[in-house]
Amino acid sequence: MSAVAAPIPGDNGDVKIHASTTAAANQRNDPKVCDFYLAAFNFDAGEKANWTIQTQPEVPGGVTRTGTFTADATGAGRTTAVDLPNGQYELTWLTDQAHGAGKFKVSKVDCPTSKPPTTPVGGPPAGGGGIARGEAITPVTGAAAVGLAAVVGTVWFRLPRRPDGAV
């Protein structure tokens, strides 16, 4: 007869980071995600877990998210979607039946950034005239500004008299 050690209640669960498109029953981990949730497996039925996600390395004023879940009768559970800005994070979870310091997992949130359009979309606003494109407007500086001022309005200069009295 062989002696097989039974798992210690509270120390047998695992949490995975799942991309929003990963099925909850899939036990793989997605360490680089954009939209994601946490999926729990192999917990004791009814076991409650507290989780925290913090920037890694931890920085003052860094982003933190926290939550809880309760394992169902099969030992599984999941969170709702977790929203984080791009960066590296550490997930920590601790259950109400755990005997240790909890478990940890590092992941990266990497969402593509979208740029606003450089030219307006649509027709001219009411009142007409069209819409100026960003690349058609440039700042005027230096000599060009002086020349522009001379063209737009009259500029008077007072010249000093010559020593012979002529202007």
C-alpha cells in the first residue's frame, strides 16, 4: 500500500491571466495582454480569494486594482474584466484557507495606442469656408513676422536727421 499525501486545503489553487478572447476553462496563462480577466482553477469549493494587481516595480502613486472571487463547486472562478494602462504588473492573491504568504504572477499590459486623425472628417461647418488642415497652418516667426506686419498695415519709422539737416 502506497502512501499518497492529500493536498493541503487552501494551498492548491491557481490563477491565470486570460486575454478577453481566451475561454474561461482554458488553463493556459497569457502573460502579455490588453483586455483581460483572471481565471481560477483547482481551488477548494467555496474558497474565497483576494487579489491585488500593482505596477511592477512598485512605484508611489502607481496603478492598483483589487478584487475578490469565490470558487464554485468545481473549484473554478473568474473575475470581470480588469482595466489597466500599459505597463508591467504583479498579481498577488491570497485565499481565506491559505497557509502561506499567497501566490504571485507577473504580466504585461500592452494595448495598441490609436492616434487621432490628422485631418478632420466631414464637410465644412455651418457658415462655410471649409476646414483648415493641421499641416496647412504653420507658425510665423522672425523676419517673416516683420514682413507680414508691413504688408498687413502701415508701419511708420522715424529716421534720425542727418548732420547736414536733410531728412
